[in-house]
Amino acid sequence: PGVLGEILELFTRSAINMTHIESRFKSFARDGPSFHIDFQGSMKDMEVMDLMKAIKGLPGVYDVTPQEAREVPWFPMNIRELDLTTDTLDGGTALINEDHPGFHDPVYRDRRSEIVSMAKSYRHGDKLPRVRYTEQETKTWQAVYERLKALHEKWACREYREMLPQMEKYCGYAVNNIPQLPDISDFLQQRTGFTLRPISGLLSARDFLNALAFRVFYSTQYIRHHGNPFYTPEPDICHELLGHVPLFANPAFADFSQEIGLASLAATDEDVAKLAAVYWFTVEFGLLWEGEDVKAFGAGVLSSFGEMEWACSTSPSQECRDMGSMKDQ
């Protein structure tokens, strides 16, 4: 009914095949509904030119702006197509140099490969894999969990502090237990529609951001080396679950994350780089004011005791100062 019905009728009379239509309540140029229509044909075709003229003549039509077809980078059209975006930059190892604490530990490397193989074989619709973590892995988690939780009470943002107890109640977050992705994903889906998906390593910015458009967060399942539980050169399950995940249960944060993801679909490489920078300085390393206090909401800060103290404390400890200094470089 109304103007849209008349436009559809004109397409039918012109025998021009419409392939896609979407609506907006308002555009950047003006208030009021606007419609974006894809169709088969060229602006040079007489039938298309006549159609455009007829649409412009309809009462209630404010403007008609034809746009030429343009090439855009491939992007997933639905959540199942995320199966095509799981190639990692590191091949799932990330143990690419001798700086990694586990580089010279063959047992750790074999265990890492075992966990990575589960992520590589996962496809949308499969049950999320559960990992049977070893006693040593659980002790590593415990060391990180205990130290970070004390700091979260002082320096994590209010939204994070509100959600962490919920993660403990419903998702298995505990000092002596590494939570499982299926339990967390079910909880997030009920809260904000976000779900988790296992990944074997570092993704490109485009692939990672594209997934956020579908409210999907890629999460590793392996844990850092036990030799130094307070350091990792790459994302691991401590970073994912203690840094990122609790805030994905906050509706406003979830919406913001999805908006970045939606903007990345079909974006140019240049625009993806800009969006990645926005993500980096907010979702990854963002800080905010609560009254007169600086609080952390970025995952890279929330999952690192050194980063959190250095960024949020008005008087960092000597240990923190020594770790962040250049005196031994």
C-alpha cells in the first residue's frame, strides 16, 4: 500500500527484476522513510530510464538517486558463511618466535595443537567443543583469576563489575574451574544475542569484525604457558573470558560491538583499518571516567594486571613501574 506499493507495481509493469529491497526510517539527508532497491539492469537501458522517470513522477517521492554497480570485497551474507572466514594469520600456532614462553616446550606445543584442531574442525551448527583442561592448566587459570579479580574490584568499570558475578553464577567462572564456551555462549545468547565461536589463532581485522555483525565473537580455547601465567604475547582463554566476554552480556556494549561489525561488511581495506582502530582503542584498550576515577572497559586492560594498574591507578606500584619502564632495555 502507499507509495512503496506503487513503486513495486511500476517494477512489475516494466518487467524489471528486483533482487533486493531494504528500508530505513530516515536517511542522512532527510527524515522520513527511504528505500534502497537492487535490480537487474543498466542505467543505460531504455526500460530502466523510463522506470526511473515514472518513479520520480509519483506523488510522495522526494528523490530518486540511481547508483552504479560497484565492486566490493567479499563479505559473509549470513552467519553460516562465517565458516569461510576462519583462516588465521598464524596458522593456529602463534609460536612463531623464541619470545613465546612455550616455544621450547614440546609438551605445551602438542597440547596447543590438540586444542587448535577442535577449533579448526568446528562448523556453524556444531556443538561448541568442550576442553578437558589439565590440572596444570587450571592452576595457571587460578593464578590469573585470583590476581585479576582483586584488581577488577578497584579498576574495572561498573558494567564489568555487575556482570562478572553473573558469569560466576551461570557460566562456571571460578578460581578452580576454567569456564567452557558452550555454557558462556548460551548465557550470552539469552542476555544480548551474542554467541561464541572457537578459533585457532589470530584472524585478520576484516574477518574478526565481520563476525561481530552477526553477534559472533571468536574465542580461543588454549591457555598461556604455565611458566609465566601473568604474561602472554597473544590472546588466550584468560584474555577472552576475563577481558572480553563479561561485557558482551551488557546490551549497550553488545550493540556497540555489532555496529562496528556491521560497518565492516563490504568496507574498503582503508575503512576496515579505521574501524579496527576504533575497536582497538575502545573494545580492546578503552578507558572511561566514573566520577573522578579512571576505569577500564577494554579487554586488553581488564585481562592484564600490569596494564590495568598502570592505566587506572593514580600511584602505580613500584613493581608496575619497573615492568613498564625502559631502564633495562
